[in-house]
Amino acid sequence: MARGQQLLLAAAQLLFAERGYERVTTRDIAERAGVDASLIARYFGSKAGLYLAALRMELGDGPPPDLLEPTRMTALLGRVDDRGPGPVFQSAVHPHEDESVQAQAREALHARLVTPLAERFAAAGVEDAQLRAELATAAFAGVALGRAGGAFPSLQKLPPEELVALLQDLLTP
């Protein structure tokens, strides 16, 4: 990996963690990395492509815990509340302009959220495990995005641990 790529990935991870996807510009990332902003397009295609590359680095090689694990659910709600929705959550509700970024975001959505949950359901003998995992993930994404966006004041006021308990009751077969 080229030094510029490494610098951009490190800067992107820090800035996306601090401010969230929507509040970070490519100029911010390039300045933090100490490189020209044009390298983002060269190495990653776009800001969303860089976000997805940074996410892949953050995830590492191990499988993530499934969505209905309480600490995972709390962490995801907190991330969306604090940083706003990134391309992965956004891919659940509307397509990205760049089809390749959309495909990568959907792949990440399935790898990080849907597949681990489908595997849990299948191991438990749940009928239509894949469909139920997709339904639970879509419902969770809608709740997380609606809460963060302020569309549902009662959800916004609810402490995360109470929301997680309600979601687990709702989404666990």
C-alpha cells in the first residue's frame, strides 16, 4: 500500500470517528493526512470509497457479533447518534450515486449485520433465517436513522439501554 493511501486511511478513520461521515470533507481528510486531496479519488474513487476502505480496516478479519447482541446494538445506536449515518446504514434506505460504492456499502451491510444474524437464526432453527435477518436489520436501521434524524421524539428521548431492550423484544424470533 502506498504511503499516501496509508496516510489517508489513518486520517479518515480519525476524522470519521470524531465527526461522522457527513461532517467530514475530502479536504479535511487530505489536510489531516498532509497530502493532496486528489489522491482520494486516485486511490479510493470518492469519499464514500475511502469511508468503506477505512471501515474494512477497522473491522479486521474476525466475524462481528450479531446485531441483536446488546452491546453491539448499543454501540451501533451510539455511533449513528453521535456521528450520523455512514454509507453502510444509508445503503439500507437509499442508493448511493456511485453504483460501485453502493455495492460495497451493501456488501458491508450484509457482512457486518445481516449475515451474522442470519447465521444465529439458522443455528437456532428459525424458519426463513435470511429473510428474518434482513427484516430485523432493516427495522433496526430505520429506528437508528429515525432516532438520529429527530423524526421520532419519543425514540430520541429514550435511554439507549431501554431502546435496546425494546428492540430485542421486537426483533428476536
